[in-house]
Amino acid sequence: MSHVTPEATTEAPTTTETPVKKLYIKTHGCQMNEYDSSRMKDLLGESHGMVETDDPEDADVVLINTCSIREKAQEKLFHQLGRWKRLKEKNPNVVIGVGGCVASQEGGAIAKRAPFVDLIFGPQTLHRLPEMIETPRDNGVVVVDITFPEIEKFDNLPQPVADGVSAFVSIMEGCSKYCSFCVVPYTRGEEVSRPVNDVLVEVAHLAQQGVREVNLLGQNVNAYRAEAEDGHTVDLAELITYVAAIEGIDRIRYTTSHPVEFSESLIQAYAEVPELVSHI
């Protein structure tokens, strides 16, 4: 009589995977807002492993990046928030945030009209989103940060992820012209230029990902002035020559310019830098 010894069985260890959180961003306004929204996506992808979704119903975090320049900006914001209110009713854990220039302009007043909003942040404080999302809302208090910490934002953002062959690169923010019809100095602050090397590192990183055209951004982009390592001041024209020297960059654009700062050196750049697109 033979005996068969049964093989020992081992149970496979069970693992519980943390579900991937999803992010939805709605962007109003200018190219700078498009750039900021892409940086929010990069930032929250790095800090929280979030992936973008095109369906707000499917999102864990829902953000709107607002613009003060476009007509009826406030009304558009509150109409959108009204549509999103039911998301909060359906899922109390969903995080709803308002960023951009209307957020900077209106601040805590937004929470009075839409108390279900969790976060309100300005263009210069979007880098603080990971901490703001994790901040407890004690007694339903809205987390608000619409300060102007100048260049700090760029020091705390990850390297950008390219999406195609063209990309925006912010080289400066704000405006110091204080035109009577414009709110930009009040919503984005006065002119602040990014360091030359920071801009070039970002462009080179994008070029390595296949980007061939960059659009240099600023509310008053040709007012760009930054100090070089040797102490001299680099203007937009000189910065363009440095960007053109980066391997892989074939086309350069910039927006938005101001007639007051349209210098002779910038005119000369059109004659000397073939990568600079012949368009103003």
C-alpha cells in the first residue's frame, strides 16, 4: 500500500494596493494659466501620485484655475462652482480648490458664497498645494493662501513633463505698469524675473523630452531682467540667444510683450537668431 504525501500549500501573500488618486483641472484664461495648470499637474503627480482625468465626476481633487481679465470672470467661477457643489454632496471627501487671479482678487469672499470649497490659492502659491490639500479643515474652515512670495514658487516645483513638441516656459511674472484698466499687478504682483540658469535648465529638460518649440511667457515678457553669473543684466533678447543655443530647440516664441520694453536689442535678435519666429 502506497502513501501519497500531499504537497504543502502556501497561501500567496495578500497585498492591498492604494488606489490611484485622480486630478481634474479646469483652466480659464491666458497661456500663463495654462502653464500654471500644467505645473499643478506635475506637482501633485510627484507629491501625491495623482493622475489627470478629464471627468470631474471621477476625480479626488477638482481645481479651477481662474482668470480676472476675461469678461464676467467671477460669474463664470461661481457658475462652475455651483455645478461642482453636487460633487461634494455625492462625495464629501472630494477636494475642491480655486486658484488663479480671481482667487487672488477675491480671496476668502469666495468661501462665503461657496462654503463647500476647500482651498483658495493665488498664482504665486500653487506650489503649496500639496500641504494645503493635507491641511485639516477644522469646523469647515477654508484653507486660503493668496500671498505673493515672488520667485519661491519656481524653487519648489518639479521639472516639467512635456506634452508634445511645443511647451510654455514662464520666465517672469507680474507687471509693474499699473495701467488703469488692468488688474494684473494686483492679482499676480509686480514684475519678478526668474534666474537665467533656472530658465535654461527647464528648457533643456523639455528639449530632452522632445520639445522643439518653446513659448517664453510673462505678463510683460520683454521687461525680463535677470542677473547673470558675472553680474551683468540679461534682458529678453540675450535670454533668447541662450535658449536658441540649447540642442533640440528649433523655434522660439514669446508672449505677452509691451511696446515700452520693445528694445533695439530685441529687434536685433530677429535679425540674428533664426530660431526666433518672425512674429510679434
